[in-house]
Amino acid sequence: DFIGTGMMFFGWFISMIGLMVRFFIGNAREIHAYTRQQEMPLQQEYMEKMAPAAGMIAKEVGKGIKEGMKDDTSSDLREELKKELREELKEELKAELKQELKEKGE
């Protein structure tokens, strides 16, 4: 009875596929949780080692940016002060020259 035996093998094959799917898909959450549980200490150790280095890098970058902004601000401020002083000196010189011209003209 070859047809009956073939159907039995087909049924056995389908049953095995069903059991494997039930095991792997049904237990996927537990398997995933187990692997995460195994990886977590390594990831925490990595973060503990890398976080201070990343923090120091960010601190240095921030310090450099802050110093750069101070330099730019101070140089801009110097330039503005120089312009104001030049304008004041020009006006004083103009006033002195006008005074001298008036004295000579009188």
C-alpha cells in the first residue's frame, strides 16, 4: 500500500515542520531575551569604558568652540573700538584744523 505510506510520510513531514515553526516562532521571544541577557553585561562594560572618553571629547570640543567664540568676539570688539577711536581722532583733528584756520584767517 504505497499511497498510504506516502501519505504517512507527508503527514509526518508536515507535522515536523509545524513543530519546528511552533518551537522557533513560539519561543522567539524567550530566545531573544536570553541572547540579550547574555550580551547586556558586555554592552554595559563597553558603555562604561567609552562614555567617559566620549564625554571628554565633547568637553574638549565645547571648550574649543567657546574659546573660538571668545576670540572672534574679542577681535570684533577690538575692531569696533579701533574704528570708534579713529573716528574720534579724525573729528578732533578736523576741529583743531578748523580752529587753526580761523585763527590764521582772522
